[in-house]
Amino acid sequence: MRVLILGVGNVMFADEGVGVHFVKMIENNFKFNSKEHNLKFVDGGTLANHLTPIMADSDYLIVVDCIDADGGQIGDVYFFDFDDMPKSINWSGSAHEVEMLQTIEMMDLVGDRPQTKIIGVIPRRIVPMSFELSDEIKKSTNLMEKIILKELSNLGFSYERIDDKGVQDMADEWKKEQF
């Protein structure tokens, strides 16, 4: 089975970039092994429908992104199967989220969507040209890490921690690489 962990978001808009930075953090901090499965990490940024070939080439997809949820609080983490998306999730936090939702729905219509799970977190700051993540988002990544490690374990991956960088470390590294 080909498993894809896809981080999406605009990394230049503070908390909006948590999906990308979180996926980079997991890829950096852990070494994953499986005799049966392949694992790929992708920084999807705000590419949405341009990611369809990469997503369609997978059997199992985990999308990590900011979401909006009725009744949710900043930093709340949601983990759900795309087929059973809670009605409280409305994906209205940013323009790219609507595009990602539409991209997944489009793939579903043509039969190309892999089994899809979403790890979503409610952001505090969506500020242009900021790489500083809010304290709520930084704290929420502890739960997000537990969720993704458990999910990958359930899929048959073993793992070992090889580093201990935080999500803000990854945001800072991304900024240094780009500027």
C-alpha cells in the first residue's frame, strides 16, 4: 500500500501553514519502516487540484490542514475519515481549504480518491507574511503527533524518533530556506 501524508496550507500566513510545517516535523523527527507499505510526505502548500496526480497515485491519504468547525476552539484537533466528515466542519477558514475540499470531492466523483483521512486544527492567526505560530497551534501538535503515529502504527508502520524539533522550528527553517 502507498501511503501519502499531505501537509497543506499557506506557510506565509502564520497558523495557516501548520499542515505543511507539521508534516515536515513528523518527517524530520521519525524514521518509519514497513515491509509491506511505502510512505511519502508531501508539502502541498496551496496547490489543491494540482496535487491530484500525487494523491491519485496513493492508496491511503492523510491530509493535514487548518479547518473551521462550528463550536470549535482555537487549537482544537479533529481527526476523521473523509467519508464521515462531521457536519460541524465547514472548511471556511481560508480560500485554499475550499479548493482542497473541492479537489477531494472531484477525485471522489471520478473514482480516483484514495481512502482519505483528515487531521485538522483550528487556527488562531492567519496573518500575511508571518511565520510565527500561535501557542495554541504549537500545543495542538502534540495531539496531532500522537494521532498520526497511532494511525501509521495501525497501518503497519514501525517508527523510531530520530530528532525532536517542534513545529515552530520547521516554520523557522522554511523561512530561512526561502529568504
